[in-house]
Amino acid sequence: MNLNDILDGYSNKSFSVHEVFTTFLQQIDKYESKVHSFITRIDINPKDGSNAIPIAHKDIYSTKGIETTAASHILKGYVPPYSATSVIRLESKGFETLGKLNCDAFAHGTTGENSDIVITKNPYDLSRVPGGSSSGSAAAVAAGFVPVATATDTGGSIRLPSSYTNTVGIKPTYGRVSRYGVIAMTSSTDSIGHITKTVWDSAYVLGITAGYDEHDATSSRIDVPAYTEHIDDGVSGMTLGLPKEYLVNIDPEIERVFNEVVATYEKLGARIVEVSLPHTHNALSCYYIITPSEISSNLGRFDGIRFGLDRSKFGEEAKRRILIGTFCLSAGYYDEYYRKAQKVRTLVKNDFDNVFTSVDAIIAPVSPVLAPRVGSVIDDPLKTYMLDVLTVPVNLAGNPSLSVPGGFSHGLPVGFQIIGKHFDEQLLYTIGNAYEKETQHYKTLPTFSDSTTI
Amino acid sequence: MSNNSTYELIIGLEIHIQLNTESKMFGVGSNNIWKEEPNSHVAPVDLGLPGTLPVPNGKAIEFTQRCGHALHCNLATNSKFDRKNYFYPDLPKGYQISQYDQPFCTDGYLDIPIGNNETKRITIRRIHLEEDTGKSLHKDGKTYLDFNKAGVPLMELVTEPDFRTSAQASDFSKMIQVAVRVLGISDADMEKGNMRLEANVSVRKIGETTLPNYRVELKNINSFKFLRDAVEFEFTRQVDAQQKGERLYMETRGWDSKKGVSVLQRRKETESDYRYFPEPDIPPFVFDKIYFDEILADLPTMPWDLETQLVNQGVRSDYAQMLAYEEDKYRAYVQYKDTLDDEDLVKLIANTKDMSTIENEITKIKSQKNDVGVSADELSRLISMVIEKNPTVVLDYTSGKENALHFLVGQVMKLSQGRADATVVREHLIQNLRD
């Protein structure tokens, strides 16, 4: 049951709020013990006759009165006295939370395995990860536990798990959605988005969360368009760019699925052109300087004095990033690392600006590989960081990107991303929806089986 | 005692001033925290709760720039906030939002009197804005934390090491205190911690031209007298040490005013590394001419300018100084200027203790001088004009602020060029405002 179905059902009065909630709660009862997407569950009884919609929030969203841990032991027992702006806006439109979702602790990770609490499994293959850091969000939506889950994308943390779980993930333009109340990872790249089953659902939710917030000085005052309005306009006559730097060193199966995506868009009337983003290979190293630098400062408040527990409760990855970041910001190294990385960041941004003078949007793979097996990469930080190679450039540049189900490889979902100009989310939804209508991959439900055929 | 006369003091000042804005520096919480219950004025932002974000207070920025302009600084057109990272229990976020390399104001100066009608120019290196920290209270072997003060807008003024005597440093500080009060940006009450002084002190042999290779940072100074005492104490201590051939260190010392000694707090073997980097939660600022024109439009006359004006007018220098630097006298002069002949007014204010009596005194002087009064018609016309021109002041008065009436009376007096009788004006005003 998609969000769109629920809204239709409520307006036709074809089903009640209890039928809706029961559908999702039964699915949770049946499969959550295999998937492990929730950290905290909330018992709710939606009011009769209300048009409440179930939702769950990544555990780095502050939720008033509900424990918020960022999946880190250090925040065990922390109950925020306020809610994130996104949470408040969604509540005002009838979304009621079923709980808080697992993720890599403090959103540091690409597989979900850095959670201090539990490892979330991929509903399409329980021996594999759903991707991270928004592991619980992607898995919960894929598994049919909720029609929508909030998530965050700092370097790919929405798009990567979406692409591994046959779901739609939006990383909005930096500043489009308020960051207030979402526990900061990398302040200058954190993007506040969500994961849904379909493109329309994603557009509907962004229409609620997007817009200026007086509590976030980096939120934009640019008007929020009606994202669902032009969703059926089609791609005929559009020019889509294929960045050549994104198509090297990727798994042949990823390439195969992506070629199908390209062929489909050509069939639908889009013009496909090769483009170049020459600083792509610099982006990852630049990202892994800026990110730990900001993290080392952002995690300074977790001293156990005003909330949470003491610093010994930080996990390995958090400690690693604090140390790297502290080093990069130290006197004598700042110029060589942080300042230089910021310069490279400008070059990465210029790459995108240049390309968008000649194309409407860019399409590209999200992950260079299929969803990894649990435990297969996590002991090698560099290998894990490499999973982000196709997603981080967008975060450095601030552009929006939509991850859409592209197809399957041996039963494993493979997504692709559509990257747009700043604040061009509406166009991304039109492009994504055209592919979804043609392929309808969202109808292929997860198997909850132990392993796929490869 | 040692022979002090061959040594001279090198003093630089860092002055912290809490701004009296309605809300805190980066949040919506109330800034009015004096004597409030500990931790009663702490919004999620002030506590640095996870997920909170700083939104800069535009008024505090404006106040800092007005102050910078008054102190002849360059006002930056491009500026930003930075994070200063360090750990302390009363620093909620593990960093303080401050300004590193692009402060709002740089390269200003203030000329201070040094006797014999001479002045000395003190260079102001920078004025920047930051957030205040919380407060640690150590009692019975425990530490208590009060975060009411966390996030109060704090302006920091840093001078070059231009002072050569404790009196110069103290005079400068007093001038800054009056200046920020006249600007209306801070109460600058040292007892309340609104204004905090730190002095960097070293000594060298007279005739030497390079700065000493050490300096002692003096903290916990909460009065001008303590500033002078602490600097004098350090002078003696440091000269003694030099004469004994002892090494002097970069260190921080606190002033113990009860014992009259400075106490070592910590020695700095190396410069602290605060790992400054630009605050990513606050976009950088670009200020244009229109903005500056607007915020600097209605700056009051600064005390030192008033003093010069008065002296040039032929006013006795001690009177001029009094009117410029005693805040209530300054305010009375500005308010009642033009109600009397300037010479009479200056004399009157200089010799009056209680400024609330000044209105009556002005009336008395005028009647002695047999000034022609104003007709009833003219008076009611003047009163109407003043009421019309000052709607906000009228509102202040009707909402109970008695002081607003003084202002209105002053305005009518001014318009009548001092011919009206203040008592009569007051009565008529009250009548008019009641209607």
C-alpha cells in the first residue's frame, strides 16, 4: 500500500484509518524480527475517522518525548524536549510515527553496520545489507512496514540504501529542507530527505517538508513548487547527460541495468549525451576531509554533561572520524587539508554548473557494486568509503538527486540516480516518474529470503 | 624595593561586553538573565542539544558595527562566524561560535587624554562578536553549571599593546564603558559581568623598542580600580623577577582583590590550538552601503566628540569632561540642549547632582532672566507638534514609562527656544496626553 493509495482511499472513504494501520502493523509483526529496521517502536491508536498516515523516522531526527539515539550508545536514554522541523511539518499533515529507525551510528557509514544497536538486513536478501547510513529507513519502506520513512543524505545515505532496496530516495538541494532538529553529521552537506515506494509519494512528502525555516540559517527562502503537479509530463525532448567518469570501475551487473535505464529513456523520447565531470575522482578524498573535520566539531557536544553518556560510548567509526577531523583542522594542517578540500569542492561544484548549461539532468548509477553481504566490507574502512564514490560529488555541490529503482540483478535491486540543478527537484520527479510508469519495478516485492541466486 | 624607574609597562586590553539585545546571540530565548534562577533561561539551542542550529541575531551584529563605527574602525563588507573548538564543562557545544579572521570591525582607534591637554592614540585591533559561555560554580568539592549566560551576545574589543601606564588602560576602559552606554548597546555593568576586562601585561627597559617575548594575561578584573591595582602589582612583580634574572612565562593569572595579589592560573607552554574553521551552520555575510547607511544613520554624538565641541565652544575643560563622560550629565545635556543659553546649561548641569531636578532648575533660571513666556495658543500648538512627532515616546508614556514625559517636556522646551516654563509645559502635556 503506497502513500498515494492511502490518500486516495481516505478521500474515497474506501478504507478506514484502522485498516491502513493494521496493514502496516501486520507486516511489521510478520517480518521485523528478520529485518531489524526499528530501534524504538511506538504504540499508537490513530483516532477513528482521522486520516492519519503511518511514518517512521530515522533515529537522528529529534522527536519530542521519544528517545533519540542516532543509533549510538552514547545517546542511550536521551529524550529530546523538542521535535525536528520536518517531524513537526509532517505531523501537521497527519503523519503519525510508528517508531524510530536504525542507521549507522550518527549516520557514519554506507552499509548500516556501524549501528551500535543492531544490523538491519536487506528485505530482498537477508544475508545482505540494505545500505547506509539510512539502513532502517530503506529497509522499513522496502519491507512494507511504513509507506514513508524520513532519512538523511550527507554523502549518499539516502540514495545508496534506496538503490539496494528497490525504493525511491530523494536527496533534496542543500537548504531545501530544514536541518533543525536533525542531529548534525556534516553541517555543510547534510540533506534532509525521505524514502518511499514510488516517485509520486516522494514528491508529495517533499511538498510538506521543503521550505524556509527560521530555525535554520542555511534553509532557503526560494518558493516551494507543487512537486506532484508536472510529474506526468514525460521526458520527450529532454536532454539527459551521462557522466563518463561515473561509468568506469563499476560492477558489470550495475552497468547492464544502467544500460537498460538509458535505453528506456531513449525509447521515451529523451536525448542522451555524454558529459564530463572531470573532478569526480577528487571528490571522494575531498569529502573524507571535510566530513570528518565537521564531525570532529559537531560531536564535541557529546560530553555526557547535559545529556547522554560519556565519551567512552562512542563507536569505532565515530572515533576514527573525530581523530581524522581533529588532525585536518589542527594548526599547520588546516591549509593543507581543510582549506584545500574546500577549494576542490568549488571545482566539483563548477563541474556540475558547467554540465547543466547543456543538459536538463544527469543520470548515473548510485552504487558501483551490488548490495554487499553483511560483514563483507565493514572491516575495511576504505572499501566502505568507496561505496560513496558516485554519490558524494552531489553532496559537495549541493545539487538534488533522486534515486529510482532501475531493475534487478539476480533478484537484487539496482537503483540509478537523477541529478538536477539546484532547486530543480520538480524536474527530477518528472524524469523519475516517466521511468517508473514504464517499468513499475516497485511492484516487485521483497522475498524476505536468506539469499538470492548469486 | 627595586629600581622601577628604568622599566616601562606594555599593556594591551581585551574587553568583553555583553550586548543588551532582546534575545540571545543564536537563539530565540530571552537575553534578560540577571539574577534569574540557574538554568531557567535555557532554550534547546543554548544547551547545544543535538540537532539545534544557530541563527544569528541581526541586532547584535548591528550593535557591534555601530560601536565599531563610533570607534573609527573599518567595517567589514565580507564577514563570517567561525567555530573555536575547545572543551570546558560550561561550553555546551564543545565549540564557541566566534569570529576568527574576518571580524565585523578592524583597525579603529580612540584618543585618550594623558594630561597637559595631550592625547595618546590607542589602536583598536578588532571588535568581533561571539556567544558567551555558561557559568561554573565550584562549591563543596563539586562543580555546578548554570547555562543562563550561555548564548548571550558578547562583543570583544582587542587593543594593540599601546598603554604604558595602568591609568591609561583604566581611562580607556572607562571611555569604552560610557561609549557603549551612550550607544545603548550594553548596560556595561561590571558587577553584573556585562563588561569584563582582561589585561595583557609585560615590562621592558625604557628605550627598548621590541615587545617582550612573554606576556601575562590578567583575568577576573571586575572594576577599574582592580585593573589599576592588578597592573601595578604585575609591574612590580615582573620588574623584580627581571632584576633577579628570573625567566618570565606566558601565563594566565587571576586578580585576587582581597589579598591584592595576582595568582597563577595556568602557564601556556604552547599557543592553544582552537582548530578554527568557518561555521558551516551560518552563511557568510555581505554588507552593502545601503545596509551600513541605514544602521549608522542615527548614531548619537560620542562623548569624546562632545567634549571637543564643548571645549571649542570655550567651556571649561573640567566641565566639558564631566558632561561628556558622566552618563546622566551627558544625557541631560543632549536632552535639554537649546532650552537655555548653552553656557548657562553647561554650568547648571555641571553643578547639579540629581539630574531629575534639572527641569525645574532650567525654569528658575529662565524666570530670573525675565524671559518672555509663550502664549497659551503657542504652547498648545507646540505641545500638539511634539505629540504628533513622537508617537512611540507618547506610547511609552501612556504605557507607564514616566521617563518618557521628561523627553517630551524637553522637546517642547526646545521648540520654544527655552521661553516656556517647564512646570507649565509638564502640566499641559499631562493634560493633553490624558485626553
